[in-house]
Amino acid sequence: MNELVYRNETTLRAIALALSIVIWAALLLGTVGVLLLWLLVLALFALIAHSALIAHLRGNAIRINARQMPDLYQRLYSCARKLGMNDVPEAYLANGNGVLNAFATRFLGRNFVVLMSDVVDSMEDRPGALDFYIGHELGHLRRNHQTWSKILAPALFLPLIGAAYSRAREYTCDRHGLAVCENPEDAQYGLVALAAGKRRWRAVDLADYSHSASLTPGFWMSLHELSGDYPWLNKRHAWLRALAEQRKPKLGSRNPLAFVISLLLPRVPGLGIVGSMVGVAYVAILAAIAIPAYQDYIGRTSVNAAMADAAPYRTAIAQFAASHQTWPQSMEQVGLAPFAGDTNVAGIELGADGVLTVSFAKAPARGHVLLLTPYVRDHAIHWSCGGDLPAKLLPAACHSPQ
């Protein structure tokens, strides 16, 4: 069974695990544990989204069992036994709407395999090729790829290593698909159908298609494969053909410059270069909008806190002025202790003519001052705002002096 695992998968998984542990630890320490709360929220959303898929399958797809689609169930059962799996996953036949594919998933401890109807229909002339699809998906379940994807999530976003591990998993599952096929050509035709479609796959020259993988791919092909989650189909086909013939495949060497450029490109699992760049650009746009707005919010919060902290001083100054017909010149005159400071306000000082100077402890207000100046109008004491605070941070009371 160890021969079913692609040579690099175990090594790449170990590297990804080490990197993920470091990244998870850094995130937990950097967020002072707040990351755990966010992970719980994300896990809840992921659970709800995943439950929608399972509900859709159970409500709309055809359950494959000994009574319903017995021929497919027999293939599923036989493939599972060949791979040493004691439990047969819950399986469904779903309308593929033209998509040639199959997939495996895991939900609340239960394994699922889904065959698209177009795959089953396209292999009507060569039913043994269905074993390749079934074996490939069973390979994902047997190797616990779904569980590892959650554990290794941080590393999967890293250039080169994340994509390399994802491609290695596909090679491993192709080996599982080949292992359950009675005829090695069934696996090759099953894979080539993904390239040629549900009818023309019959006319594909298998040897010629495998040979196309031996050609030098060039810079662009190398770059996109190094950033992608799936190897090129002709390379996967070359591996299947070589394994059946017990030899090493002849594959073209990737362009060295593509490795360097790949390290500089963003990566989002499942999106490729273009999708990743669009995703990163989208996040950057949101950040460009959200971060300044959040900073302004923090600044206004600090200024509002300063107005509240200064309220007792303004009241005491107004009472002193009403009693003595002059402005106080020190805190001692109004009977208040100097402001000790808090998380928002660094200090409140009383200057000449009853002017309060407020300094701030948090950015973006830190480094600026708010001047609260008393004045008399209509036999009443009012306050005006000054200083060098940006106008957008000033509270409503400063825009309408009181």
C-alpha cells in the first residue's frame, strides 16, 4: 500500500506541517488568542456551508447502494476492498450538467463519494474506467486529505510548497485509481477523458498524449503549474502509463526562472495565479477602504473619551469663573487633581485663561492636541475647540460650540 503514495507527498506534508505549526503559533501569540475566536466563527460558517452540500446531495442526488445503481455500488465496494478500506463511503450519483468529474468529501466523521452523471455516461463503452475515478476519490479519503487540509491551511497559502503538496496529493490519488483498475488502459482512458471530453476520448492516442509531457514546458507553463493545485493532465497521464509499464516517466524539465517568480506571486489554494492575484487585489481594495475607516473610528473614540474625561474639569472651571469672575490658572484653584491618564487620553492640563490642553495616548490622535477654550456669551460660559486635531476626528460638540 505504501507504493500508492507519491514519492514526495509524505516529505512535503512534513515540511508543510512544520511551517503550519510555526504560523499557527505566531498567529495565536500575535493576536493574543483572539484567533481562536475567529477560527470558531469560521468553523461555524464552514460547517453550515458544508451542510448545504450534503443536504443537496441527500435531497437531489441518487444514493448508490445495493438496490439503487447496484452496478456502481459493486464497483465502489470492490475498489474499497482493493484499497484495504473496510467501510464503504456513502456514495451518490449527481447530475453533472456536462462536467466530467467526481469528488470526495467528509462531513461530521462520515465519508462521501460523488460521481457526476456525465462521467458514468461517457464511460459506458469502457465501464472499467469508472474504477479509476472511484479509486482516485477513495485515495483522498484513505489518505485523510480533507483533514490534513485544515491542519495545513497556513502552509497551503505559501508559494511553491502549498501548490507542490496539493499536486503530490493528486499524483497519489491517481496511483490509487490505477491500483483498482483491472486493465491499466482503463485508468489512462479515464484520465484522458478529462482532456478530450465524453466522446472524443476514444480516439486519443495514449502513447502520443503521454509523450507530450516529455516536451520542455517553457516558462509560462512552468509558472502556472508551480502555482497550481493540479499537475498538467498530460503529466498525470505520463505517470499512469509509466507506472503500468514499471518505468520512470519522461517529463520535460521546468523553467528555473519560473521557480523564482513563483516565490514572488500570491497564492490562494484552488484559484491559480490569476484567481490569487484577483483575490489579493480585492482584499487590498477592501483593506484600503476599511483600515482608514477603522483608524478614524479609533480616533473619534479617543476624542469622545477625552471629552468625557474633561467634563469634570470644564464644570469646575465654569463654577470657579462664576464665583470669582476670573478664569482659574491651575488645577489647585479648582480643587481637582491633575489627570492621571488612561488608555485613550495621555493628559489634561489647565493653562492660562482656563484653557484645557488634552493630549492622546492612541493613534491616530496621538501626537495631536485638543484645546478646549472657555468663553462668555449671553451671561453663560461656553466652550470652543481648537488645536491641531483633524476635523474628521472632532466630536459633534466641537462642530456646534456650546
